Amino acid sequence: MRELAGKTAFVTGGASGIGLALGRAFAEAGMKVMLADIEANALKAAVDSLGNVGPEVRGVTCDVADPVSVDLAAKASYDAFGSVHVVCNNAGVGGGSGIDNISLDSWRWVLDVNLMGVLHGIRTFLPHIRAHGEGGHIVNTASRAGMKSGMGFNAYSASKFAVVNMSEGLAARVKPLGIGVTVLCPGFVRTRISESGRNRQERYGPSQKLDPTSVAGTLAAQIAEAVRSGLDPSDVAAQVLTAIREDELYVFTEHDASWRGELEARFAAILAAMDKVAAR
């Protein structure tokens, strides 16, 4: 989709962070934009902030963990703008319990938002994009944590690994239909992901309090600090727009030699295990 002007974009997690930056970038490119978010007050502020940026920006409250809520948000988009062409399944939360106190509620919450939220977006919008026949692009926000296991036993990493795999499989199936897929694998970005518990739904129980002296607590503090000094979300959004126009599957937001080293070590271990079988 090289030409974006006049098209429509739908962005979950659109009230802040990467989602809001994507909304701004799409509006600046001449697109109509529907921002979707579970946080109503922040969503209104986000829409107001983009009021004079593009042709039209609207907002709709949406809980991506609830497929009915996603369906209703999609209907609001169709009613407002007609066809939707770019869908960004971007909403996500951070969380995990490590190995000391494995919380099923926390795992369900993270997987429902980060993984099922992406699935709900694909399930809802893909038939619509196929039906209107005007082409389209689906952007799924994963993480570089979806490519490596450096965060340890963690619901966030598990969810992002799944989003990468889902995106790769989807891309192969929809390419012949004129629909592109991008999986966004950012490093640390200045967002509010470390404050994800503010939007944790009641059905998942209270947010888990980590012992700051534990391994999980120490890791959470390190991640929060890295996020505060991370990339500006607008830099990420610019890379996503390029990926949509160039039909690129992967977006990695920065070069990190240590991260590349972790990936190479993981792939080397996998290949060594395969070689061991071949040698039997």
C-alpha cells in the first residue's frame, strides 16, 4: 500500500505511546484514523490532540481482550469511514510472574490482551478487507522479546513469540490477496507499558505485587528504567509507515549488538540440535 492518503486506519492502544504515534503519522499521511483504547479519558485527550492533524480522527473505547468489544469498535469504524484499510493490533500490556509465584490470573491477562487481542483484530477485520478488495495491511505489535528469551520465564515474552509466529503465518496466506502484514518488534520505547496495571480488568483480579528484591522484581525495575530512556514513539511510527509502503514483514527499531548476539546464540543452539539428529 504505497498510497495511504484517503485510506482509513484503525489502531488499538491508540490513546498513548506507539498507538498514538501511529495515529498521528497516519493522519499526517492524509488517512482517516480511528483510535481504539480501553482508557476512555486518555482516548478523548488523544483524539483532541490530533484534531487538526489529518482529515478526520475519531476514537472508540475498546477492550481488545473481548471479541465482542472489538467487533463493536470495527462497526463504529465502518459507520464513520466506510472501508478500513490498515489495522494496527497494537494494544499490549507488560506483566509476568517469574518462577517464584506463578500467577494464572496474570498469565491469562497478558495472553488475552497481547495475543488474543491481536487474534480478535485479525478475525474481525480480515474478512472486511478481503471483501472490499481495495487492498490493505495488518500491523501486529510484538517485541524484540518475541525473538529471544532473555527475559526468562515470562508471560510477556511468550505472548510476543506467539504474535511473531502468527504474523509470519498470516503474511504467507494473505499476500496473494493483496494484503500485507508487518510484525513490529521494537526494543525499549518511551511508553506507559510499565504502568499497564492501571487498565487491568477486574476479571483478572488485582495486579500482582512483585518483591523488589526478587529476580522478577529486579528485572521489572530494570525494564522500567530502560523504557524511560527508550526510543521516541514517533520514530517507531515512521518505521511502520515505511514498512507498510514497502510491504516489509519485520520491523526492528534499532541495532543492538548484544541483542544480535543473543539471537545468534539461540539459532546456533537450534541448528546444533538439528545437526545432532542428522548425525545419528
